[in-house]
Amino acid sequence: MAPPTAGNGRSPVVVLDDDRRSRRTSPSRRTGLWRIARRITGLGRRTAVSGIAVAAPVAEQLGKQLGREALRRAAPVAQQLAAPVIEKLPPQLTVPLSAPLARLAGPPAGRTVRRALAVRVAGRDLVPDPESLAAAYPDATGRILVLVPGAGEDERVWQTGVEQTGASYGDRLAALLGWTPVTLRHDPGAELSVTGLELGGLLQQLVDGWPVPAERIVLLGHGTGGLVARGACGVQSLGATPWRPLVTELIALGTPHLAASQQPVTRGVGRAIDEALAGIVVVGRDVVDVPALPGVDYLLITDRTQTRGNPVGRALGELLWWRHRLPATRREVQDLFPTAERFEVSTGTQPLANHTDVHDALLRWLA
């Protein structure tokens, strides 16, 4: 089979002979390349070197096209250049090359991007423009309760256990205190810094298009949804009526509250136990450095079995924290909610997403 050629008809930078060796790559350079590829992809030597050879023209032509142009503008060109050669790659190399280009290039013409967060009404995503909001919330009040689920969850998480409690948080607060609940969808996979930005923009759209003047906003997050809400509070409000000054409470249910910038010392089951007991989440500095929003009450509700007071949790927790203090495995951990009031409930029979004790607390706090 003839080797792939560059767009000008000449042979590409890297050409393989029958022995799968590059004519233009030194032995030491070639060895390093296929060793890296094998380590990343788990491929054999022959397939790894072939993948590098086929991908090399893409890198060369992409470098020529980019120059000083913005990366996003060049991404569609890169996609066109990459398509003929990416299809020749094994699956292990296809996604790492094609997925970043697709994200940079954006959606095809006529298609919309599915954001990680979206307002949900009647089981469907809602575009938060004034007309749609007026139709979806005909009885809207100036008190907006935004319910942010954890990654991989949507509005249905708040209905868990409703047969025991009689209502979700949003329904009860709407009936008794006149709050208007706004539920969201939260897709998994997006970084916390990205979802925090998305939520900040979404909240501004809500305030700008809300059927009545917004008076007060409460953010109620479940699991990692609490971290997303915290991140959104670090996003500057740019609307005519900024949303951040309207926030009075951020309530986090079962949200990891300790941040570590390094990977945990444990792996597999040990890592899961480690993080669950200590409430640790591994995040970057862009997430850790979000300051508390002035004037906002941060309220953190956790499962009592995950606290240090639990005998089993205390024994395992002390062991894990002692291990973290070893010189070879020391980790720096920072409290993500240093100003928060902390509360504990037992989740043996009811989940935090719909818990009787949380219902009672919300009725007191949001009166």
C-alpha cells in the first residue's frame, strides 16, 4: 500500500519502509516516540509506530495553518486535514486526536451545543429566554430556588424518597413559602471550572428573562452540584441586574468539602473509601481559589456516618490521615467552605436529596 501523501502531493515528513522504520527519524528519536505511544495507548510496537507516522503529517500541516491565527479559527481546517489520516489510525489513537479538534471547531452548522447544564421543565431542556421562561413559570415569584444536581443527575434526583417525605424540596418551599424552584440537568464529564462558568451564565440569563423582578436567589446543590454552585459564585455578573448580589444562601448537600491538588495516595477501593470518609475532591487551583461570596450564608449538610464522630469512620479516617502525613505521601488539603455552617443528618433511611431533616431546616432558613 502506498504511503499517505501531504496535500501538495509530496511524501510526508515520516515515511515507513517495509521494516516499519522511519527513513527521516533518527533511531533514538524513533525509539522515544513509539515508547511513548505504547505507554499511552497500550499498543504494540508496530502499531504504535505506524500511528505516529500517519499522524505526523497532520501535526506538520496544522502547524503551517495555525501561524498566528486563533486556534479556534484554525480548528475546522485542522479537522479537514486530519480526516483522511485519522481514519487510518487504530481506535486507541483516533479519539485523542479527533475529539479535541471537534471541541475546538464547534458543532456543525445548524446544530446547537449540548451544554453540561440546562434548565429542565417537564422533562425537557428549556432555553432561558423571556418568552420561554414566562410560559414555563406562569406563577413565578421573585424568590428563585435553583436546584443544582450532582454530575450525571437531573431533576429526578430531587424526587427520590418522595413517598416518605410527601414532597420534594422545591415543591414544599413553593407551596409554603412562595419560592419558585428551577431544576437543572447536569451532565457528567465536564470540569468543575467549566460548569461553574456555565452556571454563572445560566443564572444571569434567568435573572434577565425572569417573568417578575428577581428579589432573592438560593442555590441548593447536591453532591458535586454544590461545588458547581460554589464555582458559579466566582463568576462576575455582567447583566443589567447582576445575579450574584441576589444570592443569600448556598446550601450544599453531601458535597465534598476538602480539596487536594494531588492525586490521592490510594487507588481503587482504597481511594473511594479515602475520599468518602474525608470528603476529599481532587481539583485544580482554579477551583480551589474561588473566594466565598460576601453576604452569602454557606450551609453544608453532610451524612453523619461520614464524619469523624462515627467510630468506624474515626478509626479509618485516623489511619488514612496518618498515612497522608508520611513524608513520602504528604498531601495538602484545603477547606473549600471555610465560612460554612455545618450540619449532620443520618441517611440510613432517607437520602440527602430528599430528607425530612433537610426539609425542616430549609423551611427555617428560607422563611
